[in-house]
Amino acid sequence: MIDALIPPGPRGSVTAQGSAPAMPHDALGRLALRPGAVDVWVALTDAMPAELMALLKRVLNDDERCQQTKFMFEKDRRRYLLTRALVRYVLSRYVPLQPAEWRFAATSHGRPFIVNRHPGVQGLTFNISHSDQVVVLGVTRDSALGIDVEDLQRNVPLDIAESFFSAAEVRQLQSTAPALQARRFLDFWTLKESYIKARGKGLSLPLEQFGFELRGERQLQAHFDPCLDDAPDNWTFWQWHPSPDSIAALCVENRPGMETAITVRRTLPFAWEESMRFEALRASST
């Protein structure tokens, strides 16, 4: 999230939330994740009716319900609730556990991971991101992945580019027409966030030591500093619009002999879901 790098101003404090009975979930059917499959789930924060909120709270644990109450603004409490409930709802589509039964811990860099001891959890990987308007969740098996989303209408801190972008990215940004620089900034930012989230190291990974070259409307190329001990061929990147007013990036680890197949679904957890066509704005070559 860009906001993590912006010095705090007069903003609402962010911080936590209950117990939950088992819920009838099997009626939705179990989904399979075949080798190379990546499922992306999209939820819009303004699509959640008030009457659904009580249902979603039931699947959260005590810490999550406590956390939700600590957000100052209602929109942030709703978004947190949707984000946490979405993770539990989606994971239960792949593994026969009730949404309230999922247990998580976090790495030293803050990335959540599953701690349930169930055979269906083996190799299951997920990553989640949210903006004010959109929540996106990526799920796969046996590969690392990272995902990031930003609202296109948000305020963009162009002045931080020289501190957190590679020199090549700064040159590309500066050569972009002023009216388009905010959008180009978000193109770079979501790609960079998706990579550091896939690596699982968060902002401990120097953002200026890797970058992207955006070629026209369809192609992109990653470049890594040798000190990162990584190579662009290890990853594939995509960008797309999960909603008309947002931009998202997905980074997936390449596995030998395995082709990535992306499926996108839009959902309101426990209410409805539908398939979405995945139309990539640009993608890296594999």
C-alpha cells in the first residue's frame, strides 16, 4: 500500500475484533486448484448491504472482531470486515473447513499464512490487497504469488518516486505527460507491491533495486539488481482493471513445465459470486 510510505497526517487510527458458529458453506461446492491454476477473487466494498455485516462478523475470530472496532471510520470498519471474511469464505471453497475454523499467523514481515493442520492446506498460498473501493485475493498452490490494487482516483504522492522507484522508472515517469503521471505512478507501484508481496519480505526489499519497463499498452519487462539474487524469468506479471476505477497487479512464481491459468470471480461473500473475464492490460513474457 502506498499509504505505508507517506508520513502520517491527521488520519483515523487503525487497529481490532468474535467467535463464530459453523455456517452452511458446503452448498456452494468445492473448487479445485489444478497445477498452475491461479484464482483471483474480487469484492467491491460498496456492494455490502448492512444486513450482511452481522453474518460476516460471525466468521471472524475474537481478535479480528476486536480489531474491527478500533477503526475510526465506518468505511474502514466495513472494508476490514469484508477483507477478513473474504479470506475465510474463499479458502473454504478449496478446503473442507468452515470459514470460522481458519487460523492464521504472520511472518516477521507481516505476511499472513495458514496454520491449520489439514491435508488440504498443503501448498495452499494466498495473498490479499485492498484499496478504498476494491478487495482482491489471489489463491494458488505450490507457487508464490503477490497481488496489489489501487484506486485510480486516489491522491498520488508523485514526490516519493525518486526515493522508492528505480532510476529507469523515474525516467519513464518524468517522460510521461504530466496529466498521465499519476496513472503511470500507480502502474509502477502496483507491480512493485505485487513483487515484494510474492517474495514475502515486504518493504525490507529495497524498492529502488528492481523496476519495470512499460512498453506501450500490452507489454512489460521486469529488471532486477544483481544484489536481489533473483531473475525476471522466475516470475510472470499481469496488470488489469478489477473494476473500472481501479488498477491491480499480479505476480506469480514460474514453475518448470507449468503454465499459469488465471480465473477471476467477483463475489460478495456468502451472498453471490460470478465469473469475470480476465482482460490483461499488459503482461510480462514468460
